[in-house]
Amino acid sequence: MLEILLDTILDSLKLLPFLFIAYLIMEYIEHKISDKSKEKIKKSGKFGPAIGSALGIFPQCGFSVAATNLYAGRIITLGTLIAVYLSTSDEMLPILISRAAPIQIIISILVIKFVIGMIYGFLIDLVINLKNRNKQVEDKIVDLCEEEHCHCEKGIVKSALKHTISVFIYIFILTLIINIIVETIGEDTLKNFMSGASIFEPIIASLIGLIPNCASSVIITELYLSEIISFGSLIAGLLVNAGAGILMLFRINKNVKENMKIIILLFILGAATGIVMNLIGITI
């Protein structure tokens, strides 16, 4: 139990700087920038999926948390959020490096995740724009303090700190619960389950990847390195592995129905990509 608690503390602490920076940006936009400038920021986000996908490939799930906050405030688009989620992969890179995986495998995985995240992100934004082309859609940047009813009027730094601490506690509690569940089930049980998944590998890998815990990316990566699952299944599991970003989505975005649609979309994109890769025989 002590080890689980320490792991939870370390996992949660890693997110602190990303949370604070995200809230600082949001507070600044809310309190220091005019409505006209806010709309310019939103319009400039048409390149968001490319930028988000590029930043997401770095081995730190904290960026998915920051992106979730920015999406909840409608500062970035849904396509950008999905691009970040798809390109993020928690502990995948450290595991590959520690296991001395060939550099071509590491680079290939990172490039594939970046390209897939960017393409899906642009497609999602394109579909949404086409769908709303003939509609009067008012989707302004959301005022965080108004949404959270926190009455933050004493400066953006204090306000950002207040939000950061509040969300940190929420993430810590949920991460601790998930860590206990994963420890109770056991990583070996999940590995044995995956080893007998056969043609359903990408689907099972995507379900495991949705677990907002570093253990999921570790298990999927280890299974691939042990030649138990295919390369397509590896990609499927890593694409949906958005880490604590998923936890944050349900904390900060009040529209539960929308949140469920985002999770389902993420799962479908990851599983479908893995299945297609297996069918056409893509491997490294």
C-alpha cells in the first residue's frame, strides 16, 4: 500500500507544472484580453492539431491534462484535443529506451503517433466546420471562474494556484483508486488476457490503453517487446493512452454526454487504426 501511495504521489506531482501553466494561460486570456482578441486566438487555432500532435509525443502525460483544460475553456478545438490524446503515450518512451529497443522502432512509433494524431485532428475539425457551416454557432471562450463559481478576483497567479490545487487533489484521489484497482487485478492478469486475445487484440489493447494510469502503457509496450501482441495492437493501445487527461476531462468539462462521445471517438480511432494496420500487415 505504501508503494502504491508513493507511486500515486509521484504521478500526481508530475502534473502540477502542466496544470498551473494551463490555468495561468486561461486566467490571463479571461482577465487580460479583450473579447475581440479572444476570438482571434480561437481562429488562429486552425493549425492546432499539428502543434498539439507534435507536443503530445513528448513522454509526459501532463500535456494531455493541460490540453483538456484548454479545450474545456474552448481555447483549443476538439480536433486539437484528440490530436494531443492520440500522440500522448505516458510511459511508452521510457520503457522502450530502458529495454534498449532499436532506435528505428522508437522513431517509427513516435512518427506514426504524430502523423495519425495530426490527420485525425484535422479531419475532426474539418467535419465539425462543415457540419456548422450553415449554422449560427456561438462557441466563445468559456470564463473559467464563472464556470467554477470560484470568485477569483485577486490576481491571475493566485487564481491559477487555487484551481491547480483543487484539481490536483481530485486527480490524486482518482489516481490512487485506479492504482489500487490495477494492483488488485495484477499486471500479469492483464498480460495473460491480452495474450489470448488473437484477432481482437487491437480492441482489447485500446480498452487497456484507456485506463488513465501509467501501468496501461507499460503493459502494452512490454507485451509488444515480448512479441505477444502485434505492432498494430501496440499502436492501438498507445493511441488511446491519454493518461490523466481523461480524468481531467470529466472534472473540468461539465458536459458528461460530450465527454463520453470524446472517449468513444478516441477508442474507435485507436482500435480501428490497429485493426487496419494488422490487416495490411504493417509491422516494425
